[in-house]
Amino acid sequence: DAGVIQSPRHEVTEMGQEVTLRCKPISGHNSLFWYRQTMMRGLELLIYFNNNVPIDDSGMPEDRFSAKMPNASFSTLKIQPSEPRDSAVYFCASSPGQTNSPLHFGNGTRLTVT
Amino acid sequence: EDKVVQSPLSLVVHEGDTVTLNCSYEVTNFRSLLWYKQEKKAPTFLFMLTSSGIEKKSGRLSSILDKKELSSILNITATQTGDSAIYLCAQAGTALIFGKGTTLSVSS
């Protein structure tokens, strides 16, 4: 099993640019989660999907952030326009069930906005 | 206000020491308590605790849940330099909510 795959591994962009982060969950997992990790705030849940449907997006910080899951094997997190305070490591994770299942994390995308 | 609180935030010990990491959580919507270890990349799963008082053990690591106190501890005995990492606990409700983690540094 290849695990959760995220791309790119690193992204450096200028303020105001659009950023798209991608995630391929583990095959057969029907829940997908996007987290953001910073030193100050730790791991914060941004949004999660169950069977491709967004269940809770209350963690999405602003309208500049959007996430989609067009099918069971692909999700994107988009930031438009990006700002320096968006700099963080963004993790995607998947699990077999909606709740009470250990999450399997991808290796993350380190985003730097200058 | 944080729902999951870990302490200490950081810890420095010598190889061979025993450490205890703490995690407190909210009762609202609680289903289980999970522990993860994060080294350079992604958090990796250690334990899931659902029942109070039942110890989960894996080698030198062990963990237990106290539902009365709304807390959990993670013990590591005979620490090694490879145990240096961030240890995260998470409350499972409708989704996993993580604490800020405890950064453990084990010196040789």
C-alpha cells in the first residue's frame, strides 16, 4: 500500500498567488481530512470529507481557503490569494471509517508564502 | 479554549530515563483518545484508548485512559535517542482534534 500521497512536498510562492495542494488517500478509505500544522497552533483540523462529501469545514480559516473532493481518490486544498500567515505544513489524512478510526497521514506539504 | 491539552510542552531527558506525558480532553462528544508520534514527517499512530483503566502496551511504550479524570498518560521506559519526537494526543469525536503536542528530546 502506497499510503496517503501528497504533492507537492514543498511549495514556495509569493503573497497573492494561488496555491493548490493535492492529496490521494489510501484506496478504500472513505474519510479524508485536511490539517494544518504550525508551531504556535499545533495540528488544526481544516475540513473533512466522508464519501467525498464535506462534513465539517468549520476549521477553514477564511474564504480564501477551499477544498474539493471530486472522487474517492483525489482531493485538493486551494488557497487564493495566499498570504504569509498561511505558511505551515499541510497534512492530508485518510481513514477507513468516519470516526474512531486511526488516521493515516501523508508526509505533508510545506508551504512558504513570502 | 483548547479542547485537548498536553503537558509538558517540552521535555529533555537522558537515555534510560522514564517519562510520563499527559493529555486532558473534553467529555463532549468523546469516543476515544489516540496517541501519535511525529518525527520529521507525518504523525504515526501509537495507541487508541476507549476504555478506562485498561493499559495498552507496545514495547517500552504504554498508555492508559482515565475517563473519570478526563485524561490519559503515555509512559516511555528506558528512553532511547530514537524516542526523540513530538508526541500528540487526539480526541476522537466527529473528527480527530489534536493537542499541541509534547516535544521529547532524549540525549545520549
